[in-house]
Amino acid sequence: MTGFGAREQVYRGVLSSAETTRKTVSYAVLLLGSAAFLLPFVWMLTTSLKTPEEIYAYPIKWLPRTPQWHNYADLLSDGPFLRYILNTVLITGVGVLFSLIGSTFAAYAFARLRFPGRDKMFFVMLATIMIPAWTTLIPSYIMFGYVGWLDTYLPILLPALFATPFNTFLLRQFFLTIPRELEDAAKVDGAGTFRCFLTVVLPMSKPPMIIVSIFAFLFYWNEFLMPLVYLTSQEKFPISLGVMNFAGERTQDYGLMMAAATVAMAPCILLFLVSQRWFVQGIVVTGVKG
């Protein structure tokens, strides 16, 4: 028995050592990968605070001797760029609202209502996720041109009211986990379908709605293709197009260009840092009951 206990202790020591080695290697690889991904962001931020001499210096100077904070003041004092930010806030706010309205109604219909062809329609809607956006760009442009919506925000925002496939799928998966008995109890008290949706389902669906809001925010804040196609007036450009125009006008002023890129990316980075757990929750929600 003594020999068996000694062998078991040695075996456990070997397993513990192997597990420690595996974790050490895993963390080292993740650390190197994180550093590789963060390096461009660090370079962008430090370059936005450098003088032209420090930007062109060789060997490379990673940190500015005296941070040039006036680059950001000069950037925000530029009228068009401030207008780009305000346009982006408007597009993003309305886009998030429309995404929530359209996707929640569609998801509830697919999760709770019974009508002919419901499941087939749901799978057809999911299949549209595999269709690249640019394949329908020309027909959409022609259609919106016929109704006179070109050079407006309507082609960018209004489709969200008709449900986004991924957001609808995510919300439907969560609605399926809500016990039907809660809605049945509300119906016994005289509530109709719409009231059950508003007073029972939606109050319990804050986590997936927050996730949809985050995804919609990131989409509309960074959207480039749709504004590029549908907008022609510079005063209506969002920040994605504004940074492109700004870079074209200030081709030699890398400090201001990097400051513009930093301002454009800062809300998305801050949102990710604040809401990391909701991103993970979004992956969990899409994998529950089907």
C-alpha cells in the first residue's frame, strides 16, 4: 500500500507539472498575440501626440518627449470633423433604436406566435446572413433612387426596422428560454399578445437587448460602405467617411491624421472595455435552446 501511494503521488506531481507547463505556454502565446494586436493601437495613439520631427525620426521614437495635445484641440476645432462626429452620433442612436424595435418584434413572432410557414420563413431569414451585402447593393441603390432616398440617412437606417437576421436570431434564442407559463398567467388576467410581449417578455430580456444594442452601436459607428454609396453631401458624412476625407486633405500631417483615427476608434474601445461580459453573454445566448 505504501508503494502504491508513492506511485500515485509521483503521478499526481507529473500531472500537476504538465498542467502548469501547459498554462504557462498558453498564457505566453496569448500575451504575445495581445501585444501584436495592441502594437498598432499604441503606435496610433503615440503618433497623434508627436511633433513632425519625432514622427519622421529614425530610429523610431515610440514615446513623444512633449505630448502635443493641441493636435486634438485643432482637430475638434475643425468644423467639418465635429460635424462628422455629430452625424455619426445621430446615425448610431437611431440605428440602435431601430434595430431593437425591428428585431424584438420579429424575434417574438418567430419564438411565440404560430402561423403557417413560420419555421421556413425563419430559416430563410437566417440564410440571408450568408449573402454578402455588396451583392444586393446595385438593386438596393436603384430602388432607393426611385423613391428619392439617395443622399439621405433613410437607406442606411430604415432596413433595421425590418429586422436584422443575426439580432433576430439572438433574441429569439433567448425568448425560447422564457417559460410560457408566465405569459399564460398574464393571459388569464386578461392580457393580450402584445401586452404579454411588453409587460412580461421585454422586462425579462434586458441582457440580450443590451447585447443587440452593443452590436448595433459597433455596426453603425463603423459603417463605411452604405454611407459611401448613398451619401453625396459632405455635411452628412459620418466619421468613417470623414476620416477618409480628412486623411486625403492632410496627407502630410500624420499627427492630426492619427488624432482623427484615435477619436473615431475611442468610443468602440471604451464600449468594449466596459461591456466585455456582455460580448461573452452574446455567445452564450446564441447557443441555448433552439
